[in-house]
Amino acid sequence: MRYDMAEIGVHARGLPGLPEDHAEIPVWNAENWFYEDFTPGDKIRSIRRTISEGESMLFNSLVMDHHPYVSDQEFAAQEGVFGKRLVAGAMVFSYGLGLAATNCLNSFSYGYDRLRFIKPVFIGDTIYTIRENLSKVVHSDEMGKVRVSYSVYKGEGELVLYCEHLMTALYSDPEPFAEEAQAIALAKAKKSA
């Protein structure tokens, strides 16, 4: 069964310990997508989110980022290149991905590529994210690899961050991918021998 990426939060998946009638209710922002359900070209857009001073400073404190550009208003205003404090890039990255991430129970993070901080984000800016499925390839006999992009925008569409997320995703039916997965495993074995 193929699920459209825009159908977020509509697929029920029971969890151990829940009453049966509760388990049948779809979980908000959780999906039951398998490798076959990821279609290159599918896109989703997140809600918008304004970044406040309090949460910016809390994030800086949690990760011990006390660079003057993010934590010292006087420095940022008087000596900084931008004339005001920035939101830490790591926070923009975290929020940007979080805004469009789904809790897909069949996929697992494999890493990130092409992370770029394109424009500064300031306290009080409002951001949103567009996530796009870019590609997918067979990876092993149990799962494939999916590449998605996250484009984070502020205001009325100014691109501030771009990255690509690599994920592995379980096959709902491994059989159609078995021959290709076996060939990949043999090629890897030959390389390492």
C-alpha cells in the first residue's frame, strides 16, 4: 500500500500496552511508511515558527554556545557584521528539520550531506521548511536508502538553510529487492577483500 507524503498523521500503528481502541487511532505526526512509499518528487511544507529570544538563549545555554554573535546584544549591535544577534545555526538546523520531520517508525537516520547556512536568522524571525524526497536506492536485503532535502525559509520565502538527509527505510516486501541487494552485498564483499 502506497501512502502519499502529504497524508501525515493518518496511518494508525498500534503500540504494545495500549487498549485496542486507542491503538486504532492514528498518531499525530507518525507514519508507517516503508521504502516503497517514498516517492521522489513528493514535497511537504511545515507550519511556520517564530524563534523567540528566550528559547534562543536556552538553546545556547544547553549546547554551551556563548559566542558573542548569539549571546551578547551589545557586541552584536556595535561590532557584529549583522548589527543584531543571530540565532545559532545549530538551532536553525534543529528547528528546520523538526518542523518537517515525521516520526516514521520504519526509517532510520543515516546521516546528513550538503548542510549550508545560506542567510542569517535573527531572534524574532519566522521560519518554515519544505521537505522533498529526492531519490532512493536499494541498500541491503532489509532496507533501502532514501535521500530527502530540507529547505528552511524565513519571512516571505528567503532561503536560509539547506541540507540533505540520508535515511534507511525498511521494505514492506523485501522480495522484489532481493536480487539487487544480493548483488550490492557481493560487490561490497569483493571491495573489502
